[in-house]
Amino acid sequence: MIKLFYASDTCSLASHIALEDAGAEYSITRISFANDEQRKPEYLAINPKGRAPALVTDKGVLTETPAILAFIAQSFPQARLAPLDDPFRFVPESVASCYQLIEENMLGGPWVMGETYTICDPYLFTMAQWLEQDGVDPSRFPKVMDHRRRMSERPAVQKVIAEELA
């Protein structure tokens, strides 16, 4: 079985949403950064980086969000969470230019990939949650903000956020 180790207010939110969207059978374990659990030997044995997320699978442990999202999309192709025939995406380096690129070129429909919801959507949602704290004026990106609102209305997103806040 798949096991997700997550911490609240981290990129693990995207992986958690994708697992739910995929209909995967999985379990979750919260890592409390406030209690320094990411530095305890038990967790470092799973993820020597001492960060979240970590996804334990039958094939091994994944510790980076892009790799986890790709694993989920490839493991659950019936969920159609990625364009598996064309996985290339360009990611700019600065936060503002990244959102500008997304705003102008990647949100031509309701979802990142157009009319089809994919693993890109929980990742954008997770990152867009931090616009304000990253010092980015969200009013500059109305499409990104509309996407964030639509994502927050999805039952899977509401369920996962409630679990992570519990």
C-alpha cells in the first residue's frame, strides 16, 4: 500500500490531493515540524532529507513533489491526471515570472492543461496558496486566483485540507 508522509502548509498538499483524485488506496502520516518530527531517526530512515512529503511505495520511497506527482499519474492512468504522451513542461525560476507565464500561457481553460483536470492542478493550487506570503500581489493573476477558487471548491481538496488541519 502507498503511504504518504505529509506536513501541513507544505507541498505535500499537492501529492495528497492527487492521491485522492486518483482514487488510490493510501494511508497518511502527519509529520509535525513544530515538534521537530522530521529530524527524528524514525522519519530520517524514511526520508534522510528530513522534509515532507515522502511517499512510500512498493518500488521505493519518493521524496520530491514532482516525482511523487508523476508517480501517481503514471500509476493511476485511468484517472487521467497527466498527459502521459507529452510530459514536458517549462518552469521558470522566479516566482513572479512563473505565475506570469502560467497566467498568460497555461490557463486557457478551467484547468492548467485546458479542459482536462490533471496532476498539474493540485500542484498549482498548492503553490498559489502561498502567493501572498511570497510577496506576490495575487490581483496581478486573475486566472490563477480563479483556478485557486475552483480548486478549493473540489470535494477532494476540501477533504484533504480538512484532514491536514485536523
